[in-house]
Amino acid sequence: MQKILDFTAKNFSTVFLSAIFLLSLLNPVFKKYDYGAEYPMILAFALIFVCVAIYEFRQKKERSLWEILFVLIFLGAVAMSFVFSQMRNTGFSEVLAFFTAFSMYLLFAHRKGETLRQVLHIVAFGTVIAVFWGYLQYLLMPETRMFGPFMNLFYHANEWPNAFALFLIMAWPVFVLLYGKKWSFRESLLLGFVLSAVLLTFSRGALIVLLGQFLIFAIYFARRVSLKKLGAAFLVLIVAVGMFFGVNNIKSQRQEILDVGEKLRFANEESVTSKVERMDFWLGAIQLIKEKPLFGWGPFSFRQAYNPIQKTLLGSSDHPHNIFLKIGAENGLVALAAFFGFLISIFVIVLKRFKILSGVKKDEVFILGVAISGAFAHNLIDYNLNFWVNLMLLFALMAFLRSLVAFKVYKVKKTFSNMMLFIIIAVFAAYEAGILFMSESIDKDFLSRSFYPRNYYLEQAEKAVSYNRAIVLIDRHLAKAPIDSEGYFLKGKLVCEAKQNEICEENLRKAISLNPKNNLNYYLEYYRHFESGEILMILPLIEQYFEFAEKNVHFTAYTKNVEAAAEISDIMMRYLPAKERSELEKKKEKMLNKVAEIRAKKLF
């Protein structure tokens, strides 16, 4: 026990970062900090990280004015975007995540040290465990894509294969960096095992990035190629492809699998929908940037800001599937410019110093560059840095890369100003942790004092006995989230029950206008109170929804939209001729039967 304590004291930063990484990666519940599931993880990281900062401040560092300046401008712009946010009830977790990730970078990037190198061994270990988990999940569950530990055990629709693919894109080069010098048969098998998981996520974006990474590796190491290295690379490829087809053959004996050809050709319904929606998200994000260019719509506001201009049914998203468009739309052009400046400053320094590095360090810098560029390439067509383990790994890789070219290191005085950023983060984290603890153990009302109340006011309004109290709570929610359709919908329901028809119609119409193509319950509630032939205007929407539900597009078969669509169609039939009424009835029954079949297949 004493030896463990002595080791922890001597390697505090390594132990802390490794523990947080493994816990973030391998737990099956605390995922996605933007929705709050992973919020406790970030609070814990931020609270303990100030101790790491104090511990690590003894190290000598290189002065890097431009990087620090761009980081401070970016974080300042993110903070301002939260202050002026249209969704202040949900954005704070993202603010805290960005602050902690950048603070980790600043602490380790400009000094020499082995902390991050040691952490990379834990990254490799955790990756193997995650892939093994992924194989068990893929073989035993009916899902057609591997997602490993990127899931929420208690919500069956919450499975994120693309997030797992991004993690693997960053993690697999770590094996080359750590074991490249002593590559053997065992390392080839291990890397092939990891790369097979990338294929089994069926992420086209990840596959394209992976091929690009292979090509870059081939060009860089072409002059040093040997039969042994070619054999090792060939073995890795054989293992990865062999395991991919082998496990799919086993799974196909009992369960449905994806058609690889259709997936690659964008020929199936999901692929076509995904391609069209991404284009819509990108164009929508550009439109949102034009509307609020300075500080954007606020952290984690894209879904609500985009919904009114959404093009396709159910084609909504928490982000525009592009990291730079996300920052521009949510945090504004000031933050986007600072982020570009930060990345360019790193690139310029690494490029200038690369030629004077030793051969081994050159290879390490190159390999890390491949992992980091792969992450950004993947985030040009998707965004999965809203998982703390992905964000943490990306910034750890960037910090390690930068530390390898840190030459002119100086002793930095331990002044209050040097610690200011870490102290600010710790203070906010301590406050939020206290609020979270008291809300869970004493009284839920403590959430009213949080910077991150989420839907607290709406939940309390639904429970309120007094009508006036409920309205007050909803208005407080809308003051923080004036573009949230849910607030107007709940208010509309309450005032409808109170027979205030004019206010009822106003709020329900507002909810529909803010979110016209995702929640059919808005239409159902409106036409329950204001039934008329006008309902036939949304007949094409309902018929399209029937098709989407049958194919379970965006997991819609598991939502309450199914029952809402069925009830809306019943109301419509009162205004349709007999023949059209019969056709709509058949479409409804077909949809309900298919949905029942889909729901019955779910294991949890």
C-alpha cells in the first residue's frame, strides 16, 4: 500500500490523467457532456486538475506568446457567447469542457517531460479493452454497427458508432508511436484487431480518413521500407480485413448485418438521408453565422437555432457535423478566428523546428501529426468532441506534439497570474459540483442556482400544483432559452387547459414555428384544441413520417412521435373522402405493425 501511495505521489499527474481517461472511456453511462451525462466527469477533472497545475508548475516551460494569446481570445469569446446565449440553460458544460481541455494543453505543451508519453501507454491499453468490449456488443446485440463503450446503458437509442470511430482514428497511431521500434508479430495482431473495429463502426468518414492516414504513412516511410516492415504492414491489413469479414459472417448467421456495398455506395436509405442532411446542416450553419456573427447563438445551441430553418423531416442535430462551422455558429467568428490562429501557430512552430529534430523525434512528431490531422479531418464531416474522452485525447495529443518541439525552456515564476485560469476553472467547478450534489441529495431546487440547469424549470413546471407557479417557472426557462420550442409547447398545453384559447394558440404555433419537423406532438396538441380542415396541410409530412418510422430513421420508432402520428392521422380521416381515408388507415396500420416489430427486437 505504501508503495502505491509513493508511486502516486511521485507520478500524480500521470495517475490522475490515466484514471480520468480510463473512466471516461470505459464507463457505459457517463457519455456526452453537452447533455449532462458526462458533466460530473468534467467537474471532477476540473477540480483535481488545479492540483495537477500546482504540482506541474515546478517544470520549466518555453515561452509561447502567440499560442497563449489565441487560447485566451478563444476562451474569452466562448465565455461571451455563453453570456449572450439563446440557450443558456444547456451551454455551460461545453464552456467548462473547452476551458479544461485548453488548460490541460497550456500546462503540458511548452515543456519537456514524460507525463504524456506515460499516459499514451494507458491510451493503448484502454483502446484494446474498448475494442474487445465492442466485439462483445457487436456479436451479442442486434445493432448493425460497432460502438463499444460509446453508449448509454439506460437509453437504448443512445449508441454512438461515429464517436467510437473518431476515438479509434486518434488512438491507432499511438500503437505505432509506442511500439514502432520493436514491432513484432504480436504488435501486428494487436493493431489489426484495433483497425478491424474502425471498419466495424461502418463510418464512411472514418474509413476515408483511415485510408488517408495509411497513404501519408506510406509516403513518409517509403524510403525506409524493408521486407520485414512490409510483411508487418501486410499482416496488420490481413488481420483487420479478415476479422471484419469473419465476425460479420458469424453475426449474419443469427442477426441482420449491413450491406457493405450499399453502405459504401450511399445506396441505402440511411446513407442517402445522412448525406443530404449533412449538406443541409453545413448550409444552415453558414446562415446562422450570418445572423449572429460576433458571438454566435451560444454554446450547444445549434439544434434549437437550426430547427426553424430545417429542410428535412427529423433532419435535426446537436451540431452541424463540422467543428469549424459549429464554433462559428455557436461561439461566433471571434472564437473561430482565434481557434484557427491557435492551430496555425502550432503548425508553424512544428514545421519550422521539424528539420532540426533527431530522427526518432521526427517520427514521433509525424505520427502524432497523423493522429491529430485525422481527428480534424473526421470532424470536418462529423463532430464527436462532445465526448470528454475524445476531447481530452485530442488535446493531450496536441500537447505532446508541441512538447516534442519545445527547445528553449525557462523557469516560470509561480505567480498568481500564472494560476489564474486554473483557479477560475476550479472555482466554477467547485460551485457546480456543490450545486449538483445538493440537488441530488437534499433538494432539486438547488438547480435553480446552477449555470447549467438544463430543463429543471420545465420539469418543475410539469410537477407544479399551482397554475400560476407553473407559468412562472416556464417563463424563467424561456428567459434563459428563448428559442426552445419545448417551453412554448408546455406553456401552450397549460393555458389550453385553463381555457385561455388565444394565448394557447399563440404558444402552440410558436412551438411549431420553432420546431416544425421533429416533434409531431406539437401538431397533435394544436389540432386537439383547434381542429379544422387545415390539418390536411400536414398530410404529406405525416405520410413521410410513416415511411421514416417503418425504416426506423434516426431511431424514430422508439419515440412518442409514432403514437402522435397515428392520432393525427385519425383526426385527418374526418376530413378525407372514403377512398383516401381507407388508404391512410392502411398506411397507419402498416407503420404501427412495423414499429411494434422493431421495438420487440430491442434487448434493453
